[in-house]
Amino acid sequence: KKRIRRNARRAAINTNRVSRIRTFVKRVEAALDAGDKTAATSALTAVQPELARGVDILIVRELLGGIYFDGDRKIEGNAAYNTMRYTTAEVERVAKVAFWAAEQRKGRVTSVDKANVLEVTILWREVMERLAPEYPDVELSHMYVDNAAMHLVRAPKQFDVIATGNIFGDILSDQASMLTGSIGMGKSTTTAMFADLGAVERDDRLRGT
């Protein structure tokens, strides 16, 4: 009898869950069918709907280098290390795309780094600052990655274009996807249209040449 009651309770809980999911899906589908993207986002978002409503963020993430792909990495007994390294050319490639995109949008670039503790992102920040005058219509600001993560859920509308390195961009883009409720709801692309010598330098380093 106990087993029957337990199974009955589980069945009731599952039925209730299925019913809620179906209601939720119908709500989203109705909003999308009506062309109301705002209502769909409000239904899906993992934050308060008023925070996500009207958010439009472009994250320009460096994809060829950084700590994920540097060849200077090893496990040695009870210790291991990876190396986060960027060249000026690699940062310039990302910076130019971010500034160009901001010119077509709201004119703001937020460069995300950790320049208070990582020398590699001190270089990142210096390159961003050096290129900024070439784009007089774009406002450049800087934000540490931990602070950026907080502001993405606290006040996401302040962002227009975010420019950042590989590992930071990997984390922030997944986090930002929850503003629309799912990583599959946002548009993304990997492109080599702005590739330059930075990638060649990276390949040479990996080959040890």
C-alpha cells in the first residue's frame, strides 16, 4: 500500500509538472506567433522580465587564443598549468571588430578584462585604449570580468558591445544567454573575416617555430 501511495504521489507531481510545462510552451508559442518577442522573452528569461525587456547585447569574443589554446600547458605530477597569452595583433583583431560593430549600433564598447591582477589583460586594455581614438563616435569603457558578470544580471541594458578574451567571453556569453532564457535563443557566429597575423603567430608558437 505504501508503495502504491508513493507511486501515486509521484505520478500526480509529474502530471502537474507536465501541465505547467505545456502551459508555459503555449504561452511562448502564442507570443512568437503574434510576433511579440518581448512577451516571449519575458516568459523565458531567468531574471526579472523588466530587466531583460529591450536588452540588445553583442559579445565579441576572441576565439583563437588565450588560455584555451596556448601550447605552454602541462600536467606535472601533483601540479598543472595553462598559459594565458595574447599578442598585440590578436587583441587588435578583436578590438577592431568591436569598435566597428559599435559604430553600427549604439556606439558603446565595454572592454572586459582583469587588469588588476593579470598582466595579459593589462596589454589588452592598453591596446583597446590605443585604438579607441580611431573611432571617435564610439565610447570605450572598461570593466573587470567579475564586475561585468554581476552587472549582466543586475543592469544588462547598460551594455551595447562587449569585447573580451576567450575564457571570459566563454563564461559571459553563456551567462548572458539566460537573459533570453536559453543559450539557443541568441544569435551567434564564428567568423574569420577579420583574421590577421595574430592567428599565424599563434600557429607558429604551437608548432614551436
